[in-house]
Amino acid sequence: MTKIALHQLDARIASHYVDAWGKRRVVAPSTLAALAQALGAVKADEGGNVQVHRISAGPIQITVPLGCCRWTLQLDSCALLVQSNQHGGLSQKESAIQIGSPSQVDGLDAATLTLSIPLGYHLLTFFSDSGERQLRLIGVPDQCYLPQAVARGKRSWGMALQLYTLRSARNWGIGDFTDLREFVAAAAGQGVDIVGLNPLHALYPANAFHISPYSPSHREYLNWLYLDVEAIPELALCAPARELMATDSFSRSIVAARETGSVDYYAVAGLKRPILERLFQSFRVVASPDRQHAFAEFVQGGGADLQRHALFDAVQEHFFEPHRQVLPWQQWPLEYQDPASESSRKFACDHADRLSFFCWLQWLAETQLEAAQQECRRVGMRIGLYRDLAVGADRGGSEIWRSPDLFCQALSVGAPPDAVAVQGQNWGLPPLHPDAIQRDGYRRFAAMLRANMRHCGALRIDHVMALFRLWWIPPGGCGTDGAYVHYPLADMAGIVALESQRQQCMVIGEDLGTVPEEIRHLMADNQMLSYRVLMFEQHPDRLKAPCEYPALALASISTHDMPTLPGFWQGDDITLRDRLELFDSPEQAQQQYEKRHADKQKLIEALIQAGLYQGEFNETMELTDRIVLGSHVYLARSSAAIMMCQPEDWFGERRQVNLPGTSDEYANWQRKLAVPVEQMFDQAFVRELCQAVSAARQS
């Protein structure tokens, strides 16, 4: 099928779009046909099994099915704990179960049931002679949670870290949760109120070469490589682990991994894994009753979802041995491709110890991450950690293995051409099917949000436009071959707001690139902070003034997908893209150089106008500490509630951590910071910069 008439096209597929430069682009018929086929593979639930309702709108109206003789409403067990003053809540004296019959409504056939529901996830069941029909009712608030300081207009600032980049005198070659705690303690003394992190999602214990934090195995679990092995209490009681660590070869390997300029993930895994294996065996024998009980509670609370993730890791490890390569679940024997199959259940029973080990790794990661957020609270940070939620999951990973029906597995998501990637992007991540997530009652979507809002004060939602639309790419296509497919925006945004309020977690939406106005309006209405990057915020002839930034925003000089400030100044990103042939033509590269020259001039002129730089712009001027300092203070004066800095900009780092549109062509997600955690705030210039930013934020 290569052609499809527009009147036959699913209304959720956009036949055209407006690109980042304001030009209208028509989607190829073959793309429209492929996406229509993918959407049609899942039939919408015409009866509807879920309704998302803003409780401020008053009672919800529900049509009673024909033949209904009785109904019950089971309220969320947490509903009474999250009441707001908005209309529609129940008092604490009301029952969590309501029971009724059609005699309480007008008519027995096309009756309408009027219910006032509180915030939360509720279950309405209709009973008839032919059986039951259940309807999931989700009561959502109007807005996301805002910390008191932000709600009162206090402006804060923080540091954005790629956790793996942290160096220290004690880590094993990769930044870990103890490094994070030590960074938090040092940064708080400089006025930092928020510490941003890359996605901490689970990758593959069996595959240390799969390293992208934005291509995770499962977004509800954590990456075990960030564990500080030496912080595990049982190490003091585990002679086998201590004996291995005491050998000269092991000590030399730690030093070698620590001194590399980039993270050697394979070496780090090779160091940590054997120690963790020994510690787990010791834990089962020597751990205190409190520790044993805490782990047991974690496993019980994680339920079937945690067990299935552990099962995935155990099965993938099992099939690595005979093949000597890590296989995606689609290449496992057929009987293991379904986690609920008899073979999978038998494997879980036969390998219960391995599942317990992988659950234990998750428990350790949760406890060490929680300790880092507790440190944020102890030192008085207003917000603390902010985590990052990736837009998708890896095709061969645990998340899609667990719920394959929720995804269009043959397709990928990405982004159309824009200023960051002029050839577009194909991220290789299968999209969620909008009908499938509705049929699921948004359970997995809510669980994913909930998991990522733990142990933090804010959550950054990568590519927040996915709540509204995603760029779907047919099999074999590149970034230019896609089309936008729309999602149930009101439902998904409401659930984000509900989880935000429940977890007391601020939401930051990464809305860079081609952003529809609907998203910007929704974010403002829902109290989601937008993302504003210094050089993107400009008029044709000048940068935007600090007062032109919206209050509900996070402002930054750069991001992980963009050049650092030193790299921007030198044009290193343009040179690299040109060398890798990521431009469509030599003329396009030249245009980028010319625009960069103009952007640098606008920056200097803005700093001069703001009284933050003395002198004039010239083509050969070098990036000086005064320009770096002035740029930070300029942004710190903005109206944005949050201003984020990157340590790379302070220490002259010219290499960005990720180059969009590349995989093996560039060493993404590996580069370490040049300055270790212990010395990060020792330099006089860094202390001066922190003081200046803090003063600007308080003015």
C-alpha cells in the first residue's frame, strides 16, 4: 500500500507540517499509508474503558449501559490523601466505595449517572444479567505541582550534570551516587538549589556497550552502574569481595578506569559486577534484620512489574552465554518472547536467585538515589534533584518485552529537520500507540511517571511535545521521512498533573525544536515549566532581554544536545557536523558559520547593553572569563523561575556530550568532566561566577 486518499486518512496523522523555519511541508503518500496501517493495527475501544476528568469541571456525567441493574464505584485507596480544595472532592468521612442502582438516575435505559470524584484512579463497575463492564475514572487536577518558593516567585538556579561524567578521587571510572551526594553538599554552599541529571533509566546488565541514557531498556528502573559499591554496608562483612578488591590487579584496574578521559563502560562493569555478585551472596547471610526487611518490602512493593524486569535481565544474561552476544528479546527462543508464557514462568522459578539478584541491584540503586535527594534536603536546597524522563524505550528492551501491545514495534520516532539536526533525527525508539495506551487505562503511562518522580523535586520530560504529537518514521526511513501522529493531549497532560501533585514534583517540559502553539499554551495553563535556551531566545536583530523570559520557565545557556559555550564560540559543532557530512550541502555549512558569527555578535551586544561587558565585538575575539561570566549573569537576570548552568561551560570544555543524528560516528555519552568533584568549586573564577549568579537571581 503506497497511496491513501486524504478522506481515508486517520485524523491523527498530519498530512503536512510547518518546519522549524516556518515552511509548510507535505508528507509523502507512502509515509501516510504506512502510518495509517500501523494505527489501524490496534482497534480503538469504542465502548471506552477510561475517562480522564478534571475535577474542577464539577461532577462527571456517565451514560449507564443498557440493562444495568447495579453499579459500584471503588475509589483510589490514595484518593483521600491527595484532596485539594477544587470542586469534586470527597470528605474524609465518605466511604471509598459507593453503590447505586438505575433507580437513582433518570430512566433505566439511556440513563446518565452523575458522580463527584476526587483526584485519583477509580473503578466504576456496571452489573447486568449479561455480566460486568468496568470503566476506569481518573480524576485529575488543573495544574502541576509547584514548590512554594517557585509559586511565590522566588528565582532559583542550579547545575545540570551528566552523572557519568563526574570524576572523583574515589569512584571506579564513572560518576556514581556518592559523587552526586558530594557534589550536592559542595554546590549548596554556592547557592545551588537544584541539580539536574541525565536519565537514570535501566540499561542492560548483560551489555555494557549499550550506553545511551535516552535509549533505555526500561524507564521505570535504574541503571545499576551508578552504584557506589564501597557504600554498600555489607562490604565490611564480605571477605571474598574485600580480598578481590585488595589485589594489585584490581586496584590498578580501578585507577586505570578512573584516569580515562572517557567512561570505559565495559571496564566499569567488569569491576563492579564481580564485587556485587559476592556482596549479594554475603547480603543474604550477614545483612542486618532491618536491611533484610527493607529489601523484602521493596520486592513486595515492586510486585509483578519488578519481577518481570528482573526476569528480563536474567533471561538475556542466560542467552548471552551460548551465543556470546547480547540478544534483543525478539531473537530469543519463541517461548521466552512472552513474559507470561509457561517457559518464562518456569525460568523464573528455576532461576529465582538470579531474579533476586537483579531486584537487589534495583533496591540498592533506589536507596542510594534516595540518599542523594535526602542530602539535598539536609543542605537546604529548595528543589533538590531533577530527573529526566526519556521519550521512549529501546526496541529490544525490558519495557517493550513486558508490554509489546502498547507499541508500534516496526516504526521509530524522531524529529524533522531543525537547527540542531538539519537532516532530521531517527531515534530508533518505537512509538506508543495512542489507542493501546487508552485501552490500558493509562496504567503504564502513569506508572512510568510515578517511578521517575521518586526521590526528586522536579522531573524533566524529554521532548514534551510527545504528549501532543510525535514524529513517526516508517520502517527503513530517516529523519526526513516521517509525519506527526497526534496523541490524547488532555488525558496525558491531566495524568502528568495528577502524578505531579501526588509526588509533590515540579514538571519541566523540554519544548525545543518544532513546537506547536498548543503545547506552549497547555504548558502555561498546567504550570509546566518550559525550556528556554539563551541563543534560541532572540529577535531578528537581537537577543531577548532577560525581562522577556516567561516566569514559568527553565533557562539555560546550552543542553546536552548542543555545543558547550566554549564549543559554540569556536564553532566546533559546525566543523564536526561538516566533517561527518551532516549538512545537505557545503552551502548549508557555510550558512551555519555565518549565523554563528551573527549569534556571537548578538551575544556580545546584549552583554554590552546590559553592562556586563566592556569593549566591542570583533571577528577574532576569544572567549574570555568575562564573556562566560557575563553570559551567565545575563541569563540569571531573566524572569525564568529556574536558571541552569553546565560545569562544562565553566571549565572550557569544547566537546558536547551528544551530537544528535550520530551513533558510532561520534563518542556520545562518554566524555568525562576535566575537573573532579572535590575541586569543582575551588577555583576563584568559579566562586566568583556562583556569587554573581546567586546575586542576580536574588535581585
